[in-house]
Amino acid sequence: MRKLTQLLLVAAALVAAPAFADVKIAVLNYQMALLESDAAKRYSVDAEKKFGPQLDKLKGLENDAKRIQDRLGKDGDKMQQAERERLELEFKQKARDFQFLSKELNESKASADRDMLKQLKPKLDKAVEEVIKKGDYDLVLERGAVVDVKPQLDITRQVIERMNQLR
């Protein structure tokens, strides 16, 4: 019975093979197409300018907290209790400020990223649709779902170029 099933599967595959011979397949790295577009690169530069001061402030708080922690670790035993308590309190305040500002920055950046994606997604979808139509592809797979692919089957660059042409 098992041999018969295998034989039927092989026969079905041989019969269906000519039908799949004319199928035109492509692969697309959707995320790369989005992130490598000119608009996304411009957004990245703008975001760096916009969020740079907050990031610098976070780095400053981190450095201050580390300096205090190092001092407490190195000289804490030799310090008077009042000085050690003052430094510990200062360290805790820096850590709280860091956490608050970090959360605030992450939320602001995530919101800005969502807004950018909302603006670029229709453009990307249109570029993908146009490349698929122009190439007359029957099947387009996400690059992450494919183990290996010949470079000539990857349409990601074409989509990026088309997206950059759209206004």
C-alpha cells in the first residue's frame, strides 16, 4: 500500500511538472526595499538630528552614573558615611533620570518610525506592484522564507529603484 502511494505521488509530480515549467518566480526582501529607499535614508538622517540631543543627554547621564559608581566602588570604604550616602543618592537619581529619558526617547522614536512607515508603505506597495506587473511574475516570495535563491530572481533592487522614482 505504501509503495502504491509513493508511486502515485511520483506520477502526479511528473504530470504536474510541465504545468509549473512556465511559472515565473521572484524573491523580494520587503524590509530591505523599505530601509534602502532614499526616503527611508532621509528619514534616518532627520531622525538622528531630531533625537540626537536626547541621545547625547542619555549618554551624559550614563557616563555620570558610571563615574559615581566607579568612585563608590573604589573609594566607598574610605569615604565618610554622609559623602557615601550623598553619592548613592546622586547615583539613584541619575539612574531614574536615565530610565525616564530612555523610555521617553524610545516612545518618541517608535512613534516617529510608525509615522514614517505609514507614509512609505503605500509607496512601497505601489513600487512592488509595478515591478511584479512589469516582470509578469506569477509568484513572489518573501526573501526570509527562501533558503537560497539565484541573484537574478531577486527583485529587491528593482523595487528600491522604482520606489525612489515615485513621488
